[in-house]
Amino acid sequence: MTATPPGPEVADPPARPTKQEQLPAEEDAIEVAPGVLRLQLPIMMPGLGHVNCYLLEDGDGVALVDPGLPGPESHAELVRRLRALGVPPERVHTVLVTHSHPDHFGGAGRLHVEHRSRVVAHEAFSTPFDRVASPVEDDLVELEDRTDDEGGSLLEEVLFGEGDLPEIPARPTPWGGDGMRPRAEELAHMRTWDSFSKQGLLSLHPTHRVQDQQRLQLGRREWTVVHTPGHTGDHICLFDPESGTLLSGDHVLPTITPHISGISPGPDALSQFFSALRRVAAIEGVRTVLPAHGLPFEDLEGRVEDIIEHHDRRLATLRGIAESLGEATVTEYSQRLFRERSWGPMAESETYAHLEHLRDAGEVVARRDDDGQLRYRPA
């Protein structure tokens, strides 16, 4: 047998993402449940490669769930995929957003402005830009409807740094650190957007606000709204008992655990999240779970238990960190809890949520120091 001569050396292929949520967006639309098509839209966000936009058709047109990021590029991609299905954007009569993160609500504003699509969200829905700190006034003020001398949006000027107003600083957090805001390069990119795209980010006001257990007619089916706070305070899932389909948004994802924000209504976001997880796991008749990122799955109860166990391990780790550090700030705790590549406002927000859970349970105590930062120590 003759040996095959060695070929030219080639670089190793790029590593395939290990998590479903990191996979790049698939090109084709797929029916993932009776009457539900999935369109995967590409996004560029840490740890994510796509967002699932679900399409439900009826005699009046289509409803979309979570139409992706704001911005002209994302909108053009959504429209391209809709047209490939023979659905022009003017047929989108309803947009439902599961929660107030830009990769979910961002595309809704333009569809509402251009095509008068109704926008459905939880009654507590608000975007990070609904109320912003004005550099001109000390108090929080509503800027959306205010205009400058030339009729331009004052909110847009404050956020994007146009005109003579300085850019808005990051909003303070409950634990005393700086909050999240777009990076300078992201703001520079946003300045190039047209006004429709900016509206999708800045001023999304739902036309229909829904409550827990309210029923909605979407795509010839009746869906039940399930309020599931934790990831955000306004997060909702939708359940169709006829087909056993749960649209889970970011509440239950197949291979990653959603971020639990410390900037949420209520004293203990993690407890809210645990309660909401157990609540959806107890829904009878769920056969298919359709998440906002990743692939459909069936074992809802098993996945809920995995997520709860993950957070239980994180709480145990924090207890050990507290014994080691003694009194320390949220930033100091977060830099022990997370790898360096993850340090920053999101890591601090999740650390704060877990510390508050331990404080609510009486396991740690906190005080605010002279710099306005909360400092936690074992009780």
C-alpha cells in the first residue's frame, strides 16, 4: 500500500460554538411548532450569534415575536427574510416583544412607525431610554417629546451627543457603580442611523400592554401570557395549550443561563426568577419550548432544574467569597465570581442580584460607604 504524500499544512478550522445560543443565524425559515415559523436574525452581542424571531400568520397578515435589534442593517435583514417567505413588511400587523432588551424590542419601533403595526408588551415594559438623566437638570426628566430650537429630538441629542449638549453619562446603579451605556464606537455607529432606526431604540411605547394570564389571539391560536420576571422585570412568555407550545423568550434558554439583572423592580430579582422558573415548569401540557436564542427543546422541567442548580452553585461560591473577602464592594465580589474577560457592569449587576438574595435570606449584611458604594460582609 502506497502512503499518501503529506499535503500542505492548513490552519485548524475555527472552533464551533459550544453553546446553541452562540450559533450563527440559519438562513432558512423553519416551522418549529404548528403555525409557528422561526426566522433567525444575526446579532453581534457577547455570547450570542442570533435571535429567534417567530412568525405567526392569520387571515389579516402576520404577527412577529421579538423582531431583533434596532438599526437599518437589522431591519433590512428582517425584511429580506420576510420577503423570501412572500411576506412584505406591510403585512406585519402585530409585533410582540418578550422583554425590554434591544435584541428583542429594537425592530418593533420601525415596524410601528412605517407600517402601523401594533406593539404588544407587558404592562411594566419600559426601555432603558424611556427616562434618562439630563445633563441640564439634576432630576430625571422625560425628554422624548421635548425638542430643541430647531425641532430636533432633545433625547436624541443627549444620547448621541449631537448639538451643544454633552453625551449622557452612565446612570448610577443601586450598588453605587456606573451603569451600562453604549460604548463610544457604538454611539458613533448609531449616529449614522436614520430617524426610523433611532426611534426603534429610543422611544418604543407599546400600543397594547398585557397582564399575567391575559389571553391573546395570535396566528389563529389563543395564547396565554405568563409574566416571568427575573431576567428583566417585564419579561413574558406565551403558552398555547392547544399545541403545547411555550414561547420562552430569554426566561428559559437551552444551553446558557440568562443574565439576572440587579436593576429590576422588587427587592430580590433572583427569588422572582426562581419563582417564575418553577411556575413555567409546572404548566401542564408543554411539549415544545421555543426560546429566543438556541434551538427548540422538550424537557422544560429538566432545563429549569439545571438553571436553578447553576444559580445555587453561584450562591455557594459567593458565600465562600464573602468568608474570604470580608467586607467588600460589589465590584470586588464580581471580580472574584467572574473571569476577567467578563468584568464590567453586567457581571456587577448579576453579582448584586445574588448578593441581595443572600442579604434577603439574612446570610450577608450591607452598608453604604462614604463614596456611595454598598459594601457586603457575612452576617
